[in-house]
Amino acid sequence: MRIGILGTGTLAEALGEGWARAGHELVIGGRSHAKARTLADRFGRGVRAVAPREAVTGRDAVLLAVSWDGVDEMLRSAGASEGLLAGTPLIDPTNAVEHGVGVSLPGRGEAMAERIAALAPGAHVVKAFHLFPAEQWTRAPGKDERPVTVAMCGDDPAALQVVSTLVRDVGGVPAVLGSLDRVRQLEEVAGFVIGLAFAGVDPASAVPRVPSPATPPPATESLG
């Protein structure tokens, strides 16, 4: 696939490395062209540093790998309000939560993914990759370790299929929670996890182990 990455931070580096290794064609656009060029050179495999507008043009998927408070600026630089992302799967891994506390920062009842969809008219926004730190996608799994599940929400079935493929390419298992009308619930989980972690509690210890059905639904079906 032709993948555009907006951002040059740790998640952009981790997922970009995995996708480049899987054979996808990558371009990277960031606020700093120098940082984008450094990251592209690190990946090799023909990865290029480009302007944000070029990073979203003609792509099969775009990763918005910036902090939540940098979303507006990056999407504006990429021409999102002009419709340049229309029809494109736009992966949103942002966590709009107060650092160290986990309180959700968007307005009451507002989801960050829905704000992104409003800023990028016509884009097929998929919430994904927001629950695990970047290093999850760069370390080799242990011998008996099960792959992690990447929960996601999105309205467009084809976009969900694309993102599901990209999840598998970095060693994860995709699981669709539902459409974007459930994305606030998924985003609140990040706040729950972050709050417990900073309180010194293992978040996994607060989640009951529930047996899975004998035949789980396909990745593009809702779990709810």
C-alpha cells in the first residue's frame, strides 16, 4: 500500500518501521522537514520525506501520528479542510487526555476522532493504535506471548479492512468495536488505562478475563 505518515515522533517511527519492513511504500510529512528526512533516511527502503500535503495525496491510508493538541495545525498543513483526505482511511491514534491523570480533555460528550472527522471532510477516520506505547510495535514478542489486540472504531468497512491489514503487518490482531458513534467509549479506555498506570496499578489487573466465543467475529464485524 501507499501510506502517508503525518508526524515524526515515536509512534510514527515505530509503525513506519514495521510497515516499511512489510513492503509498503511510505512517505513522511512533518512540521519539520529536516526531522521527516532524518526519519525517512533511517527507514531506508525508498521512504521519502515530503510536505504534509503530498503525504496525504494519492495514499491508500494516512496515519495522523501527532499529539492531540497538534492535530488542527497538522491537518491544516495537509489541506484536510480542502478535501485532500476525502475517501482516504485516516488513522487516528491520538489520546486527548490529561497527562498522568487520564481525564479526557475534549468537551463533554465529544470524541477526538469525531473532531478529526470534522476537520478532514470526507476522510474515513479509523480510531486505532491508541492503547499501546510505541515500543509495543518495535520489540520482538516472547516465545509464548500472544499478540496484542488493537481495538478500533470506524464508519467505513473498506477503511476498516485497510487498517486491519496494517495492524496485522506489525504483529497485532484487529478488533472492531463499532462505528464512530462508539469511539468516545474507546477513547475513554485510554484514560482509564493511563490513570491506573500513573496510580501504580497494573491496568490488566482491573479488567476481568472473559472467555472468548468459540468462533470470534471477523475483524470487520462489530463486537458490540
